[in-house]
Amino acid sequence: MTEIIVSFNPILIFAAVILTIMASYTALDLFTLIKSSERNKRFLFLSGTFSLGIGIWIMNFIGMVAININASGSYNIPLTLLSMIFGISFTGMAFNAVIGRQLKTGNLLAGSFFLTMAVLSIHVTGMFAIGMNVQFGSIVFLISTLIIFASFLFSLWMLFYSKSLSRHIWIKPLSALIISGAVVEGYFLLIRSSSFYSNGEISRGGDSPGTFLIFLVLFAAFLILSGLIASSTLMSKRLEASDTHLHDIQAALDESSIVAITDPKGIITYVNDKFVEISKYEEFELLGKDHNILNSGYHPPEFFHQLWKKIGSGEIWKGEIRNKAKDGSFYWVETTIVPFLNKKNKPYQYVSIRTDISALKTAEANLKNSLKEVNDYKFALDQSSIIAFTDEKGIITNVNERFCEISQYSREELIGQNHSLLNSNLHSKDFFKNLWKTIGSGEVWKGEIRNKAKDGSYYWVHTTIVPFMNANGKPYQYLAIRNDITERKKTEEVLHRQDKLAAVGQLAAGVAHEIRNPLTTMKGYTEFLQLDETNEERQEYLSIILDEIDRVNNIVEDFMVLAKPKAAELEERDIIPIIKNVISFLEFEARKRDVKIRFEYERDIIQIECDENRLKQVFLNFIKNGIEAMPDGGDITVRAAIINNQVQIAIQDTGVGIPQEKLKNIGEPFFTTKKNGNGLGLMVSFKIIESHNGKVFIESELNKGTTFNIVLPAKSA
């Protein structure tokens, strides 16, 4: 075995270094494209791996060929190809450890290790490929390996690990030079740490080494240049696509938005056509100015201070701004200001993207005014009227406070119910049928309705029902506006009754005048005959005639009360014996009709001021009506008590009762529920009680009976 002394061919070494640098830069260029690529990541990785692997291999292989060997040499093609495969494989493993991963120190060390293995494997395999045996000096080899590893580690750290350095443009070419330097120095260090031996005479077959070398160099150069061209083509396509994308975005923004660009101090450097159009300034009037030229004075200084504070810190600002155009008109814009930051994280320009919302703000202001008007109307209605909303089926969906107040139901009790809850049974089914027919056809209904409150009392409302129509012309809800007319209805009832009383009074005055004169004559002659009559039987007949004349005279007196009420002659009397006297007078008739009369009283003496005869007439009338209301017999209970300094007398029967629709007419002239009644008895009775400063209340329920409640002022002790 003969030791071989080597020397270097500087031209080939120089060519090898240049090709290695080109391959390294191409590989790093392809690897960095992986971060921003969406579709070609695998192709870029394989291309970068192949490029750098060939670069490492070409340095070592051409370097070996460049050694001036004294003896002839041969080339082992399989080993040569194997060394190339080693280089590409270890390079792929190295960059697989550092690309597309959350980079850690272990990844960085692994990548550097695999690149070092690529250099070592290519060097050793390449030596054997040209028929050389290699022996390494342990210390020198170890130091050489560590230097190669450290060079690769530093290069990968700068390119992938260091955040502060990886942003710079020059970092990629510098890393390419460092990697190339690591490969070149690896070649020379490994040569210096090695001893080369050949096994006997080496014969060279095939083409001359010069020819083979030329073809090999041309092939490597072709591969590297192909990588550079592919990288450049990909970059060009990416830049072209990016430019097209940016152009499309700018065109879309220019068509849809108001765009302006300013420098860090807010000086306008660019405006689009829509900015010029809405501001009514020319472009040359805007460039070089700040946005104070558009200040409308609407926003306070603090507003803009906060705006500048936010975008100055690198944050995006969004908000609404009112600007002033050149002609003095105002317009509103929805604004987004995006700061663009330099390497020091300081804004170097701002892009403002605005949308005209003047119409929206005007509509918003109009809507606010409309809502205010609606609220004002609602407030006015709520204060003055009784309001209810129902759906198309009449189910109550909302009521105001006045509705709850007059109906005495809570809002929770009303919502979800229909108006049948308030039905007083006064109005017929046809009444409500016609009402629904009117509003169901989309017409407004107006009328007067008597409702029933929760406590059973009645109230009248003047009602207007307005249907709200949907797109199909069908009602989807109804608004009922009501006004309380209970007092008006009472007044109308009083006036109506007074009109009737006036008519009856006029009739009674004429009738009473025509009757009293004959009665006076009849009474006088009867009394005259009674003076001379000695026959007891005839004397009795004359007495009966006088009693009947007095009774007719009393009826005439009732007519006179209607015609011209006279002041009652009130005297202090005990009401208990007066009532007992009336009951005793009617007991015989009550027994004939199988009616029992009971008298209940809390005190033995209840003093009032009254006209005894007239009050007897009232009690007689009420009790007699009770007896006649029970044709099959029954009970009459008379109660007398003092409650709240008022004498309350209740005359209750168990008769047939009075229908609700007729109850309100009781006491009117000529209105009666009896077949043979004339309607004057109760009317006269009510007038007598009124002359005693009292009141009469009637309660009645069909088939259960009627109660006449008389309230008179008590005589204080």
C-alpha cells in the first residue's frame, strides 16, 4: 500500500466553491418559500433538499478530482452515485427537523448533525469511489467535525431560530455563504486530517479524466442552474399572483370604499377617487394636508387624542366620524384605520378605509325622532285613554295601567285572555258579531260598551278598535282605544229619568187637580149624611166610603209629589215601631199567600228624622212588592241596623228576582215588572227616600230573590 501525496488544482477548486454557493443559496431560497406557500410545499422541500445535497456533493467530488494524483485513477460510478444519495438524504433529514415545526434546540442540533453527516459521508464515499484508502487523525478529525457542526449550527440558528435576525433581507445570502463555507472548510479540514493510500497500480478505463470531469462539472452546473431557474420562476409567479391579488383588492376597495394613506404624522400621501368625490376637494388640495381639513367640529379633542393614541401603539381603530366637505356640508363615515409597522414596531404609514354612512345616520336620526313621536303619542294615550292590544283572534297581548285600573284586573290576569272576561251580558251576541265583522274586514269600529270589572261593578267605555293589516290585507292585531264614560252615562240616565218625571209631573198635576175637586165634594156630602144617619149598618158603609175617599186622596197626593214635590215635614221618630206597624198591617195578606215575614234589628230604639206616614208608604210598597214576587210562598226578612252612623234597612225576599237588563230601569215612571202595575209606586217611594236625604240600592238575582237596601241618616244622640 503506497501513500499518495496530493496537490490541488485551484481552478477546479474555485469552480467547485462557486457551484456550492449557488446550490446553497438556491436551496435556502426554496426552503424559505415553504413558509409562504400553500400548494407546493412538498415540491419546494424536495427541490431544496436536492439542490443543497448536490452542492455538498459537488464540492467534495470535484475537490477530489482536482487533486493532482501522480498515479492514474479510476472512478467507481456506483460509489459516486451512492455518495450523492447520502448527501441528498442527510440534507433532507436535516431540514425536515427545522422546517414546519415548533423549533426547539433539539431540532437545531439534529439539523446541524445531519448536515455534518452529509459532508462526512460524501467525503469518505467519494474517496473510495476514486480508489483511495483513507486514514484520519483522530484529534484533527474530531476538531474538523466539530468546526463543521458549529458552522452549520450557527447558520441554521441565524436562518430559523433567531427572531431578531431572521427578518433581515441579508440573512439568506449570509447563511448561504456560511453553509457553503462550512462545506468548503469541511472539505479542506477533512483532506488535512486524512492520509491517502492506493492499492498497487491504478489503471484508468473509459474516457480520460479530463473529459469525465468536464461532463461532471457541466452536469452539476446544469442541476444547480435548473434549481435557480425553478426558484426564480416560482418567485416570479408568486410575485405576479401577489401583484394581481393586490391590484384586485385595490380595485375592489376603490369601488366600494373611501381610501386614504397618511405618513406617521398624519400627512395625506394618497387618496382614491371616492375620497375626492365625497370630500369635494381636488386631489392636489388634499395631498400634503392632514385630516384637520375635514374636521367638522363635532367631535371633542379627546376623541382624536384617543384615536391617535391607539393607532400610534400599532392597534387598529374603528369608529364613526362626521367630516365636513369643501362646500360646508357634513357627511358621516364608518372608519377603520390600520397602522403599518416597521422593523422597530413603529407605524410608518396609516391606511384609512371609510364607508359613507350619511344616509344611515340620517335614517337613524329620523328613526329616533319617529320613535320619540311614537313614545309621545303612547304617553299621551296612556295618560288619557284605556289601551289594549290583541292578536287577530282577540287574545289580549298588552294593556296599559289605566286598563288595569278601571277593570281592577292585573296585567298578568289580562294578558292571554280575551275580552269575554269583561262581558257584562248587557249586549247581545249580534252586537259583538257585527263588531267582529267590521274589524275583521279591516274597518275601524266605534261604539259604546258596558263592561264588568273584577269586583262585579259595571263601567261604560267609548271604544274605538283599529285593525292593523299585514301584507296580505288581513288583520294581524287590533288596537282598542277606550275612554271611560261611566259618569256621562249616569248623567244621561238621570236626565232621562228627570225628563220622564217632568212629563209624569205635568200629567199628575192636571189629573190631581181634576180629581181633588170632586173628592172634596164627595167627602163633604158623605160627612153630612153621616151626621143624620142613625142606622149602624149605613153608618158603617158611610165610614167605608170616607176611608176610600181618603185613600184616593192619598193617591192624588202621590201625584202631587210627582208634580210638585213638597218638603218633607221631618220629625224625630223611632224606626222600629214604624216598621212593626207596617208588618202587622200586611201580615194577613202575607199569610194568605203563604209568606212569612221576619223582622231583625240590633237595637230596640233606632232614632231618625222622618215623615212617618210617607216612610210607612215606602215600607208598605217594598214589602208588598216582595209578597207579590212570591206567588208560591216564601220568606221576607226585614233587617234594621246602624252602620257608620247610617241607618240601613234591608227588605229581602226569596222571589223570582229581577233580570239584570231590567234592574237599571227600576224606579222610572211607568216601568214595572208586574202584570197589573203602573210603575208609579217605586218611583214615588224613591222620591220619598230622596226627600229624607237617603238612597235606595237594589240587589237581585234570578230565581233567588231581591233585596231593597234603604240608607237613611241616623239621628245623633
